[in-house]
Amino acid sequence: MASWLKFLSGSASSNDNPILKASAEENEEWLRYLATRNPMNRKAGSSINEEYQAWLIKRAKSRTAEQRALERAMR
């Protein structure tokens, strides 16, 4: 729980926070990811919730990068 509070109180505004913006589609993707991932690759001592947070943040960053690349290609 502390990691949620630390992230939420960080420099990111609530509009930019991928955890707060997670959609049902992203939750379904997360469940598919869980079903196919190797559980041994999980960081020792971390919870599924922490892994989910990291996954959402990484996904949001990659989507932002993809959007920027598409915008540059369209110019």
C-alpha cells in the first residue's frame, strides 16, 4: 500500500497517473499477461499489486512513445 501512496503523491498529476486511468481493457490484458508470464521472473519480495503497478506504468510509457513516433511519422 505504501508504494501506491508514494507513487500517487509523486510528481505525476492524477491525469497522468496510469494506475488511476486503468481501463477494463487494460485489466483484461494484465490477466492475459499473468496467464502467460513465467512466475519465476517476478522480483523477489514484490507483490502482485506492485508488479501490476509497474506493468501499467511501463505500458503507459510505451504507448506514449508509440504515439509520439506516429505523430512524427505523420508530419
